[in-house]
Amino acid sequence: MAERVDPNLVKQIEQYGKGAWADCFHCGNCTGACPLTEEKVLFPRKSYTDIQLGLKDSLASSIEPWLCYYCGDCSKQCPRDANPGETMMILRRYLTSIYDWTGLSRKFYVSHWWEYIAIFIVGLAVTLLLTVVNPNGIVMELTSSGGVQINKMFPVEWVHLGDTIMGLCIGGLLISNIFRMYYFIILKDKTLKIPLLSYITGIKDLMMHFATQKRFKECDNKSYWGIHWILMTSYSLMFVIIMFFLPWFQTEEVHNWYHPQRMLGYYATFGLMLGIIYFFVLRIRKEHEVSKNSHVSDWIFLILLFLSTLSGILLHFFRIYGLPVATYYMYVIHMAVLVPMLVVEVPFSKWSHLAYRPFAVYFSQLKKSALLKQHRG
Ligand code: SF4
Ligand code: SF4
């Protein structure tokens, strides 16, 4: 059955960023210039066809925007300044909101006020939990003496329980959205018959792409990949420590600087700061295609990451220099920034792209194996 045309598709996509879609006349230069395009996966031109014709279902089932790593080569070659690289970026935002069944992703991308309010509400809830609900409330402790007793003030078992609940919610939302991505890309196409073995053999590649995001390397700008990778591993390391190893990380004892607990923390902090400064400078200078068109959500993510890292560094120094009041206040500030960043960014916004990209490669390989089987059979 022919696909129904949605005449409002352009208007819907414009809410995620401005693009010159009508200007594309399908010369194919962008596809020719793209270092990542392959036979049967012709992007970015195919996405222009979907947008111009209002093929909403075709767009929702497309993998192409996730296979693009925004090197910008296509935009430089476009004779109509239709900026295909940025179009891929806009479509990643749009698809993120299509996969998200809660509708929050759409709200956060379309109105930054929704994102500010969500961050404020989660931050306020965390602050109240740590100060008012916490039986060792900060006001009581300010009058006491006896050095920094972080686990007495914020019992690690309670904090760990809280972050486990948060992790389960975030993970559940992200997994359910990935399943919806799978539905749109694979399940909805009834002609696709994926060999069971392909699901299993593709897992190795999925893990590898998740850990390395190595398709970035195929673009010319290698330093972009390198720093993005350091930022991603630092961010993921912190996430894993907080979610699974908090009792090992939040100890009363201050270990020597070479203790693995501190070394891992220093690596993550260094990687985060390096990545944050690099991407701030890139976005402010606007010299590369990838940084010429920053969306509000790009800035919100970077600012939250910066505040979480800075408050984490200050917390660490206040603690090792034995300043209890400053440590407790900074702990609350750190959590009031870190938790909203995780809750808002991981399932609904910028961070979710890190999960969708490797799954897109996985689904693309599944599709290829189905087509190969059809061809042979
Ligand atoms: S190079 Fe520009 S005009 Fe040509 S197909 Fe790509 S987006 Fe369209
Ligand atoms: S930005 Fe780079 S990877 Fe993305 S479509 Fe254009 S040329 Fe390909």
C-alpha cells in the first residue's frame, strides 16, 4: 500500500531546527561526498526526498541520520547551500522524539522552557531530599563539629538506593525507546525476514560501536573523534561508578592519590573537562560545520555537564582539605545538578544519541543480512 503523505511534515521538523529543505534539487553531490554512505544506504539525499514529499513513515523508519557522524563534508559540496549535514542533525532530534513514547523528548526539543522547568523541578526535589527529608539535615549538621563525615551526613546506602531507582527508571525508558526504534526500522517492515543468526553475530559489532563510536574516525577530523571518545568514556565511567559502585566511591576515608578510586575519578574529571572546554570553544568559534548551528539543547547539555564536573571538583577539594560545611553544601549542589542532567539528558535528549547510533549500525546490518537472504533465496 502506498504511504500516506503528511503535508505538515516540514512544519513538524522545523520545530527541531531550521533547514533549507526546499532548496535541494537532488544533484547527489552530498551522497558522493559522504565518507560513510554505502550501497543501498544513500544519505543524506534520501532524507530530503522523504521531507519534501511528506513521507513521515519512511522518515520514521530511516536509519540514515544515525549513520551520519556530522563531518560536514556534504554541506561543503552542496551547490544549493541546503546544509545536508545539519539536516541529519535536525533529523536525529526529530527521530529521538519519535522513538520516545512519553512525549517528553519532543517537549524538551521544541520548547527549551520545558527543559529548564524539568531540570529545575528535579534539582529542587533532590535538594529537598538531601536537606529537608534527610534526617541528618544540613542545618543540624552545621552546628556540629568533628571534621567531614560525608557518610554520616548523606548515608551512602540511602544515596545508593536512590541512584539505583533512578538508574532503573532511566535504563527502562532508554531501552523502551530503543525497542520503539527497532519497531520503526525493522518490525514495521513486514517484508524483512531477519535470519536469527544475524541478531547474535551482530552483537559483537554493536558492543564495539558502542564502546568506540569508531565511525567518527572515518570522517577527516580525527581530533574530534578522539576528544569525543575521551568525553564519552569519562561520562560513561562516572555513570557506571555512580550507578553500581557508589559504596566503593563515596567513602569516609580519603585514600592516597594513586588509589584506583581516586585515579578513576581523576581520569573521568580530566576527560570531562577536556571535552567540555573543547566543545565550548568549537561551538563559540563556529569554524567547523559541526559547530556552526548550535541548538539550545546542545548548550544545555554542555552547561549541565560543566556545572556537574565543576561542583564535583570543588566537592573533592573541600573534602580532602577537611571543610565540613563547604563539603556538605557542595554535595547538595553537585547532586542538584548531576541528577537532573542524568534524568533529562540520558533518556530524552542529547545523551540518548550515544545509544541510538550503535543500535542504528546494528539494525542496518540486520537489514542488510535480510536483503542478502532475499537476494539469494
Ligand atoms: S548536494 Fe545539496 S542539492 Fe545536492 S542532493 Fe545533496 S542536499 Fe540536495
Ligand atoms: S555530515 Fe559527513 S557523515 Fe554526515 S551525511 Fe554529511 S558527509 Fe556524511
